[in-house]
Amino acid sequence: MTGLVTLADIRAAADRISDTVVRTPLVPFALADPGRPLWIKPESLQPTAAFKLRGAYNKIKQVLPEARKRGIVAHSSGNHARSVAWLAQRLGLRAVIVMPDTAPPNKIDIVRELGAEVVLVPPALRDTHGFVLAERHGYLPVVPFDDPAVVAGQATVGLEIMEDLPDADVVLVPVSGGGLAAGVATAVKALRPRTLVIGVEPALASDAAQSLREGRRVAWEPERTYRTVADGLRTNVLGEVPWEQIRRHLDGIVTVGEEQILDAVRRLALDARLVAEPSGAVTFAAYLAGETTGKHVAILSGGSVNPQLLADVLTEPTRLEALHER
């Protein structure tokens, strides 16, 4: 698959990954504003606790003979890493995962427990060192977002949303490297152009919001994006493939603050009975702060929260500003 992702590509991906990926439900939020009903799509219920399984599997399944021969390499702060490692274990593949040395310990540990080799690097090398290893050892790269096959896999989230709630008015989607946002926006707009698709970023890592405003891909230094507690949204620039879809289909990007993100983690756990990592909670934070009307869907993209952070958020809600430093 090359070029822009189409609805046909997305439907093909849905069929391809259906034997492994969970078709997550839309969960009504009982405490939503009457004029702004909300459904939450908990991708935290995937076997690897995040939506990343969709894109990784769609890619690997199409190149499986080559992957068996060469082994695979991926780079990720956690959720893509876990998905690739899980798939490699199930499919009998050698997997090498490049992770930033600032990644949460629980995310690093689970990748190792799944049998993948973890290579820790400084954040500035996270997105490049995997390609160095691929060149050196012949591994097949499985990138987290900058690949049409990965975007098509992530887009199946949007396909499911429109099948389950075809008259949705607003879909809120997290933005990092852009694979999920690009895919969801493409799927939703193909099926119902009038539905708004809004990206959500941490204010401390809002390179994509700046990119959309300026009409060009803007890169932020890792020192800036790594300030946010939402470790899954620290990618410092949109991928080239997602950018082309985002600039055509995404209606806008809003940003949320650190206290808003952590409060959203707390409220999802207490009010919706859903465990979310900070990156997965940004859409709920945007819903709570937003003013758009109509039927909303918030994509809860992942649930691999650091256990200590979750405990602190639940027991020390008045200290949210201090908690994001942990």
C-alpha cells in the first residue's frame, strides 16, 4: 500500500485484523451533559491495552514471510512497542524494540516480559536508532505511525465508531505522530463528512496544533515534548504519511493542560470505571473543557498507566499539578 489511505484500504484492514483485534464497544458516559451526550471508545480493552495493535498487525500480517526471515525492529515509548512485542511472540518473530530511556518502567518491563529485546536510547534518538539497527542487521522496520498500512489499521477505530454511532456529531482523537488521528479522520469523513473530527494534544507537546495552524509540519525539540505527563503523545513531529491525511480531513486540534489530563484520568476511573493512561485521557479532558454540542465520541486510546501515578491521582486529587512531575 502506498500513498493516501482510502476507505477501501481501511475496510480491507478491518477484515485482515479481525481474527486478533478486539472490536471495542462504545460505552455511554452516564454523567455527560444532557446537550452533549458522550460515548467513550476504550481501546484500553485491546489485548495489548492500546489501539496500536491495529496498525502493527495490519502491517506485519502483510509482510509476514519477510518478517519471519529478517526479524523486526520498532521504536516506541510504550504502546506500539508492546503491540509489536506481543505480535512477535504470537507469530514467532524476533523483535528488537528501541525505547526512550525516559519511558515508564511498567511499559519497558512488559515489552521485555513478552520476549522482545529492548534497546534504551536518549529521547533524541528514539525515532532514528531503529533504522540504524535495520541497516546494520537487516531487520524489517515496523514504524508506529508513518506508514500507510499502519494508518489504515488505526483507521479501523473510526470505521467502528461510524458503524456503531452513524450520527455522531463530534469525534475526539489523540494526536501524537498522527497515525490514529489521520486514520480516524479519513474513515469518518468518508462515511459522514458533516461529523467533526477534532484532534487533542497536550499543550506542552502541541507541535501538531502548530503544524495545522501554519500549514506545514513543525518539529519540536524532545526537551519540549517530554515535559508532558502524557508519555504516549511526546512525538515531536507528525509523520509525513499522517500529515497528508490530517491536513485534508481533520477539522482542528485543541490542547489540554497537565492538570486537566490528570483530572480526566481520575474521573474516567471513578465516574466511568475505565482505566486510562494520561495519553488516553486527553480526549475526555477535551470533552470536559469543550463547548461543542451534539453526540460526542472520545477515543480512550490506551490504558497502560503507571500504577503509582494512578494511585496518586486517585488518592491525591488536590495535588495534580505536582503529580505530573513524577
